[in-house]
Amino acid sequence: RGGPQEDGRRAGTENVPGILAMLAAWQHREANASPVAIRQRECWRDAFLGAMAAELRGIEWIGGSAPRLWNTASVLMPSPADCRRRWVAALDRAGVAASTGSACSSGQEKPSETLLAMGVDPSQTDRMIRFSAGWETTEADWLELLNSVRKAAGFLQQPARVGESALKE
């Protein structure tokens, strides 16, 4: 509902400069998001996933054979005890901010309805880690992420000291 200046029809004046700036940004991104550029980014993501799968036993890609966004990789990680918290803590220690689900499901403890609909066993959903990239993410960034995953795996393989966790969460 609007104010009396608009006979109750609009709440206020449109942000014309903001709208035009958003349009210009969208047009710029569309001009640079060619099929070739998108395919290149898919290759970087897939190389990252392939290298992880070659190095860490027990990894499964989610949706690996289906068409999907170039910037997102969802992976069922190998299962140490309490996998989700430990992988997230180990990745954080290695300098990576990773997620255990979509942004809209943040903080939920129940299995992801999306993963269940995709046929992931409910007992395995706590192994899922989601890695996301931005348009400016480069091949070097994916390689750096791979090195950080290697570091995190190393942290998880360290024996716990008596009375404390190998990962200080």
C-alpha cells in the first residue's frame, strides 16, 4: 500500500538509478557469460572433482552425470566419525568456507529434502559438502581449493591427542 501522494497505489518512488545499475550489470554479465566461458568453468570444476575423487576414497559427486550449474559442486565426502562437522572444521582450518547444504537450509539438522529426492540415502546426507564458485573464480582458485581439501584430509588423518580433538572446533 502506498502513501497519500500516490492515492494509496504505490509505497514510494522507484529507485531508477539502482534499477539502471542492475540492468547494466546484468547486461555486462550476459555479454561475458558465453557458452565457451561457461564450458571452461565447468571443466575447471570437473577437474577439481576428478582430482578429489582420485585422491580421496569414498567421495561421491552428487548429480555428476546430470546437467547442473557450472559454479557448484556437491560432494559426499569420505566418512570419518561425525563427518559433517569434522570436514567443515578441517576445511575451515585449511582456509576454506564450505557449506553442508544450500544457503536456504542453513542451520537445519534434518536431511536435505533435495538430496533425498535425488535418491541419496538418508544415512549418507551428513557427508555432503557444497563448494561454490563465483564468476571471477579462476582455474588457479580451483587448484588452491584442491590443495586446501588435501590439507583438510591431512588434518582429519591426524590422531587425536588424549583428552582433546585433533581438530579444535
